[in-house]
Amino acid sequence: MALLPSRTKYRKVHTGRIYGKAQTCNALAFGDFGIQSLTRGRMTSQQIEAARVAMTRSLKRKGKVWIRVFPHKPVTKKPAETRMGKGKGSVEKWVAVIRPGTMLFEIAGCSATAAREALRLADTKLPFHCRFVTRED
Amino acid sequence: MQQFKLNIETRENTGRGVARRLRASGKIPASLYGQGKARSITVTAVDFRDLNRDLAGGTAIVELTDEKGETALSLVQSVQRDAIKGSVDHIDFQEVERGHSFNTHVSVHLVGEADCIGVKHDGGVIDHKTHQIDIRCRPSNLPEHVEVDVSNLAVGDAIHIRDLAALEGVEFLGEPAQVLVSCQPPTVATAAEEEAEAEAAAVAADEVPASKVKADDESDADEK
């Protein structure tokens, strides 16, 4: 199931800009291994789900996975071949805003080798450059 | 009790520009507070890197010596780091007084993970829930870290703060029922769950699910 908020105050929001580095959620909080974004961008709920599935399948249900990001932001799109105007388009997807340094996923309860491979597979689903981090770092 | 030494310089100027120039010149802006007073100081980045390596994630008393030769016992309360570069941006030192109790937090280390009964025999997963706990003690009784033995932990069991062995002169401040570490049972996937996950993975990767491909092939064959 793709992630999306159960209830929001406003249906549509402005595009916004992604400034600065991650000031919070930039360190390991739950697990022993994780991946941290090195660039900025948006992560859709489909990408989060694809990464989660890749990790759980790689770990063969041995470890524990934490998803540290949530897609709070609605992104709208106008239908194809539509004239401009007539208001903002309808919500097409939900995205998480990612700044450099954001911890995306964390893993515990498995070996470093298994965690590295699972997070590498998750990284292939994401539109960011990420790095593998451990608690020893 | 481990005790380390670090040289500091008193800093008169404050602000973003001053802090940036200090970092560029190989120094780290820091604050020293406690005992009802606070002051801005500077630490050499190389000295702090060596201290951090010696601390190795543990908690210890650091004796700070300024340019006048005055000393102060302190704890490294917090370290602000750049999220990408990992370089230290700012350090908070909390001054403590010899013979007086103070509050701090120490890391929780697990011992005997490889011999854990739940993991070895039942395939459980150790869930380390609390990595740091709050304590109250005197400088002389400050432990480097708190060790928790998990070798006898079975699946479904948990170790709480109340289960910790008493340390001399150390009071654990957290909620007694707070879980430090537990052994979770292994998750077993049913065939239906696995199928649903495979389909979700295919959809997420913008691929056509295997079941649909098969159905399309069949319909093509029917048309022929």
C-alpha cells in the first residue's frame, strides 16, 4: 500500500523550493544501519514502497526496517491536452521533501553485509545519491 | 572514572560570521555553561577530534584548561555536526562540580548478542529500543556506558530499566518500565502476503504485474 496522509488541512499546496540541508532526521535514531540522502529532491510514495519491498525481500524478513520519511506533500497535475487556466489540477501523487542529509531508511537485526545489500537495492529505487551509514560512524 | 584534558580559549566575539571564520581556521566554536554562568569558548578541531576518538562514543569528564590556566570539569553535552560533511560545527560543554551530583545521559551497550537464546534457537530479532539512558551521579561515579547482557533473552522477553544491575553511586532516572532491549519473534510471510508484495513491487517499478501479462497473452491467443 502506498503511503498517503489520512487527513490534510488543505487539499493542494504550492510547489515550494527545497533549500538548505536537513537539520533534523539526519542521524540514525532507531536502527544500526541506514541510508542518508546526499542530494535534494522529492520522493514519491511509490518510490518509498518500492524501496521498502526491495529491502524486506533482500533481508528475507530477518531484520527490522524503519521508514524515516513520509509523503506529506500533494503534487497536482493537469490532464494531457488541457488548455491552461480553469484552476489548479487534481492531486496526482504524494511526495516527501528530501534535503541533503535526510535519513531515509534504517535497518537493525541483521549483519552489516545483509544491511548494506538491502539498502543498496533500496537505493536503486530512489532518485537521489545516497550513502550507507552505520552507528559506528 | 575516565578523565580527559582539553585546552580552550575564551571567545569574546560571537555570531555567524565569527563562527565561520573560526571553522575555516581549524577551530570549533563552543559554549561552556553550568554553575550559574555561561561563556563562549573555542576549541582546536584537531584536539577535539583526538578527544572524540579517545571517548569512542562513551561518556567521560573532560578537564578544560583556558589560556589563564584556570580549569573546569565538564561533560560533552552535545555536538552539532554537519549532516553531509560530518565536521563538527559547535560543541556544548556542561560544567560540573566535584562532589556534586548532576544529570547526564550514557549510552547503552549490548553484551552477548551472539549467544542470545532467542536469536540462536528461535530465530528472533534483537530490538535495541533505547540507545541512551538518563542517569544522575557524581563525577567520580560516572560510568563510561551501561552494559546490558542479552545472552539469556528469549523470544518475547524484554529488559527494562528496572532490570538493570545497580551501579555504585548511579541513579537511573528513566521510567522503570521503559524497555531497553527486547527479542522480537521472527516474521513469517504467508503465500498471499508474498504474492501481494510481488505485485506491489512490480507496480511500484512501473512494470506490468505477472498475472496481467499472462491474462493479456491468453486474450491474444483467443483472438487468434
